[in-house]
Amino acid sequence: MGNRWLWALGLILVLAAGAVFFWMQPQPELAENKSRILILGLDQVDSSSRSDTMIVAQLDTDGVVLLSVPRDLRVKFPDGQLRKINAAYSRGESQGDSAQSGALMARDVVSSFLNLDIPYYVVVDFEGFKQVVDQLGGVEINIESAMDYDDNAQDLHIHFEPGTQMLNGEQALQYARFRDSTGDLKRIERQQQLIKAILDKQRQELNTFDQVKALFEMAFTHVKATNLALPDLLSFAQQLQSSNFGELTTLNLRGTNVNVAGVSYLEPEVVENTALIDRWIKHKEFLLTSDIKVIVLNGNGQQGLAGTMRDRFNREGFDVSCADNADNHDYNKTYIITLDTDETKAALVAEVLNGTGQIVYQEVVKEQLDASQRQLRQCAPDAFEQADVVVIFGSDFLSQ
């Protein structure tokens, strides 16, 4: 366990402190464009540095999003080779002999992997984080389970009992450095928990300009490399203040543990990560299967059909609120009935059935729907009121 941790919190606090200052000033109108910044925290191993913590922060009129990038993600580098994403900083630093060149390569690799324009970057150290926490008087954290780790070589000793506790800067650093068999993703969750706790405390404690100024200046002294000037930071702070700050969104990319030539990696889950970025970072308007409530009705008498199809739709991510028998078992055709004013949700349901079934509006089969609703035994009385799509399976589905 190296000197790994969310040194990036120092920068987050810089922005937050600047936001408090702006609360006291007349505000110009916020621009509509997004601001993205890659925040890097370094882990020193022997003579080389790795970006052990990587966060993409986005601030815009929709709010604040912090996207954590796991260090072991296996991604493609500019030379075409697949490596752990946290190696980008050290490779850039060694090629250009500076923290600036390391940050530039890390930003380029992350930007290419996420298919996002990330104009800004900042590299910070963990001393700034500890001082920020201490200056705020500590942070309150609910520790879920006991933590015990000792490394005499590094003089690192982490011991926490479960329960809600007030942590000082050193303790908060230990809490976030702790890594056990649950791996890096759990550590990221703890880091995000700390971010929210620190920002919460900041809003409560920083009430005067002198307090804001002291925290702002102290945190900025621990920035090792950045392409942001002080006016840029203040602009970010203004956006942070103008955003829906109370609704901070924290996300992390997902992956599957794999072993390649004896090296452990996190293989990115491409579909899930793309959907995450499209929805929360790019703010694309699209429909997820989890947004669709489906009722499954057995209309052909095949034993266990309703339960089988309920499970199948659930595996595809749909929200199946009801699985029961239809009003009778004499349906020759499978109906995919949209209860909405358009067929968008019904079309996604139809894809699961591989071409079987006809999409119809509820008015077309109103008599059958009413009869089925009256005889439901396994579903709530208001199931139809909550649903988007009802599927009645006919005999044409027997062979599926």
C-alpha cells in the first residue's frame, strides 16, 4: 500500500472555497458551456510517480459531477499498447522530465479512452488534503466495518472501529488509503464519501472572507502542475457556486478483474461505462431498459411462462412489476401493448422477443386488458396504472 490517496481533494476544496467567496459577490451570468478538469493524485514508488487517483470533474449548469477512474483499467496508449491507465503519468513524466509532461499524457490517455474533451488538468499532493481537513476542524464519517492494517516499513498503521467518527486530516488520509480484498472500487467509494463529507463541512464552517482566503491560498500551494491560472480557478469556483451544489453526483467507471501474462488488470465494461458517460457527462437524452415498467401475462397456458419471461426481462434490465395469467389462455398472437402515447418503450421490449409479437396501442385491446386486470392474482391492484408496457403471450410464442 503506497502513498495512495485522494490528494485531489485539495483541488476540490480550492474550488469549493472559491465558491464561498463568490457567494458574497454580485454574480455575472453563468456561461452555458461545460468545464472539465482532470485531477491527479500521485503515488511515489521508488523513483517513479503514478497517478494513483484520477478524477474527471465536470461543472456546468446541470450541476457537479465527479467521475472516478480506477487506476488498473486496461486501456490503449498513444503507441497502441494496452497498459494500466495509471501508468500514463509516469510515462509522460519520464519522457518530458516534468510533472507537466506527465499530466499532459495522463490527460490525453484519459480523454481518448472516455472520448471526452478535457481541457484542464491539475496535479496535487496529499499534504494539502490533510491541511484542508484540519483547517475545517475534521470531518464526520460513518465507518462501515473495522479497518486494521500495519506496515512498519512505511510506518503506516491504520486502525478504525465501526461507527460514526470525527476524523482529523491524518486519519482521513488513512481512511482513504486503506485497501483490502474488496479492491480499488471500494476504496473509490470511500474517497467519494469523504469528498461529500468535506464539502458539507466546508459549507458549514467557512463563514468569513478571511477563512476562505486562508484555505484557498493554502490548498493552492500544494498544486504540483496545472494549466489553470488563478483566474481560471476562480471561474471554476463561480461555476461550482452557480451549479446545484447540494446535488453533487459521484460516479466511477466499472470493470472486470482479469489476469493478462501474470498482471492483474481491470477490463473496462464498455457498454455500461458508455451509458454512464452519455447520461451523466454528455447529458444525452436516451431511454434505459431500467426506466421501463413491464407487465408479463401468460395468454397461452404454457406452464411457468409468466415467471420465466419475468426473469428474462429482469436480466435485460427491465422493471417487471407484475407477472400473472391473462384473462384466458386462448391467445393465438403475442401482443406488446404500449400504455404510453408512443411506441418507444414497447419497441425496446419487442427486441427481447426476437421478432415475435405485435406492438399495439391499449385502445386496440382494451377489452382484453380490462378482463385481465380484473382477474389478476399475483399483482398489485394498481399495477396497470404504474406500467408502461403489457405483454400478453400467445401460442405463437410456444416455440421460443
